[in-house]
Amino acid sequence: MLNISPRLEPPDLQLVHQRIKDTIAVLGNFKRLRDPERKRKDYLDLLRHDLANYYNYNDYLMQKFTDLFDIKELIEFLEANEVERPVTIRTNTLKSRRRDLAQALINRGVNLDPIGEWSKVGLIVFDSPVPIGATPEYLAGHYMLQGASSMLPVMALAAQPNEKVLDMCSAPGGKTTYIAALMKNTGMIVANDVNKERCKALTANIHRLGVVNTIVCSENGRQFPKIVGGFDRVLLDAPCSGTGVISKDASVKSNKVEKDILRCSHIQKELLLSAIDSVDARSSTGGYIVYCTCSIMVEEDEWVVDYALKRRSVKLVSTGLEFGREGFTKFKERRFHPTLKLTRRYYPHEHNMDGFFVAKFKKLSNLIPAKEGVYCRKAKAIIFTFTLY
Ligand SMILES: C[S@@+](CC[C@H](N)C(=O)[O-])C[C@H]1O[C@@H](n2cnc3c(N)ncnc32)[C@H](O)[C@@H]1O
């Protein structure tokens, strides 16, 4: 039986709630319970409309989620979006060890546990008598407040000590500071974000966490290869519609429409080509690009990755992540490259973390294919001319 939480609701919503349950019951036993005058599509349309009403989504978004999930999973997803995700923190291994940090917080009365087998640095906070963003350990940079899903792309990037890494859309720096910790503060990270205001928070986090291998700059990521290139690895945590983080920002439910998703998709495609062009395919240790979003829309995920596969000399490789659902290789009328199954999708109702998408590319050549099989030019790159902060 599907579990739809009852809400404190005006009478018409009570009615909608009851009708949702009735419609689901009919769809579950269509032959016996249907009104002979009505088709399956009529019931599905009514259900979609009622769900949009009940959970406050616009019709466009509810249709998109209906395309992604069957009814049972759709309700689970909508319900998960009504509940906050657990508070999680990442130990900053530049300053502390998880065991020591956990003990220090336990001494302050914080109730916590390791986040899961998959992470050596994450902790999940069940409750705390002190504000977790203002403890002496926090202020001393021993940890970062960081959503579980936002640790995954950094693990997939797997930057090595002494490499040259670009974090193209980096503010406020949750991922940059994790990359720095994995690189043990060696090599060089260029942490870029087009938004200068957000760069202030990025710089503050870099200082608080004791990161010393990072240069902050504020450029449009689309122009990046013209400014500097030759990176061993690039992380592109792209701006997106936020359909994976509705529990944090409920405004997404009503204000994202088709043009917003397509606008995001367009920018993401441009940024991804730019991220690929910033990497040196001949890097002896790397040559990798990780693309991620906190959106679960196919247009912002598989579609963008498939676009890049057709336009650059790259292939998808395993993210190395232990869990997550395979990306789509086909979706409605769209067909994607079969290797899209190497990408990973994360959902709030399945993984109890923000909705997320992660793809990892290996760059095969610095030449840019003009058309299929014809290579034309190298990505222009080179001189450091950007503004430092
Ligand atoms: C998902 S957030 C990044 C979060 C960050 N990676 C972290 O883990 O803390 C996306 C960022 O992309 C930035 N952005 C948007 N368009 C950009 C562009 N054209 N070039 C560079 N950054 C851009 C936004 O300012 C925003 O900070």
C-alpha cells in the first residue's frame, strides 16, 4: 500500500488526498475497479493533476517526474521531497581525523555515526545540543557541513597529489576543499566561480579549512580554455535547475518550467565542452573530467553527456562509486550512447541524499573533432591572465 502522509489541510485538499488514493486503487486493479466510460489515460491525467495540486508542483514538473518514475516510486519521491535530508559533515583530513572529530563532537553531546561504508570521512548527525555550524571544531576548520551526495563527485574525480586541477564552478567550495584534502594540500587547484559574491564564501572556506594549494578566480567557465588549460583533472559541478534538492528549496516545485530546464541544459553543454578543452589528454596521471549536477532531469544529465561524447574526443569511464543507479541509455524517444550506463543517478527516496547525477570522462586526444572522424584544432589555452582573489 502506498504511503501518502496526510497533511493539515483545507477541505478541498482532503478531497484531493482521498481522490489520489482512490485513483491509485483503480489503477492498481483497473479491470475490476474502472468506470467503463473512462480510459487508463483519464485516470493517469487526473492523478498527475491531483498530485501536482496536493504537493504544490506545476503541471510541467509533475509530468517530467511522471516520465521518470512509476506511480509507486513517484509518490516515494514526492514524499521524500517533503522531508529534510539528514545533516552530514565531512572531516577535513588536513586538520583532523574522523575518529578524533567524532569524539570531540560526542563530548559536546552531538549524536552521530559514520555516514556509511562508502566514505572514510563523512559523519551523519542525528541531533545536536549545539549549532553544528558554529562549534569550536567547525570554526577551527576540522569539518565542512556537506551533503552526502556532494561528496560523491569528488570521490569520482579522485585527484592525486601534485596534480593540476580545475574546479570550474566551485563556490562556496565544499568540493574544492575536499579535493584539496585528497591532494594533501599539494599540487595546484584553480577554484573558479563566475559569481564574485559567492567567491567570498569560497575564499573564507578555503582559509578556514587550511587549504594552501588553491588559487581562487572569477571567470566565466565558458571562456576558460582561452585563459588557462593543461589541467590533469577538471570538476564541473554545473549550475542546474535544482530538481534534486527540492527538500532544500521548495520554490523549484512551482517556478521551474521547460524554458528553465532547456536554458540550464544549454549552459551545461557549453561548460562541459569548455571543461573538456581545459584538460590535457596527455597528462601522465589524469586526463579526467567529472560532470555533475543536483538535477535529475535527463535534459541536464544524460543529454548533456551524450552531446559532449559526440563533439569531443572523450569516453565515459566508471565513476568508481560503489552505489547509485545507472544512467539512462534510452529515455522516451531519446537514445543515448550505450556507455551512459557508466554514469550514476542518486535519488532522495532511494539513497536518502539529494538527487544527483555523476559522470566521469577520460579525454583521449587534445584534437577537437570537426565532424565525425575529422580533427581540426587543438583547444587554445595557456596564459594566466585571470584575476586572483
Ligand atoms: C552547484 S553550484 C557549485 C557548488 C560548489 N561546487 C560546491 O560544491 O560548493 C554552481 C556554481 O556555478 C556557478 N556558475 C554559474 N554559471 C557559471 C559560469 N558560466 N562559469 C563559472 N561558474 C558559473 C554559480 O555561481 C554557482 O556557484
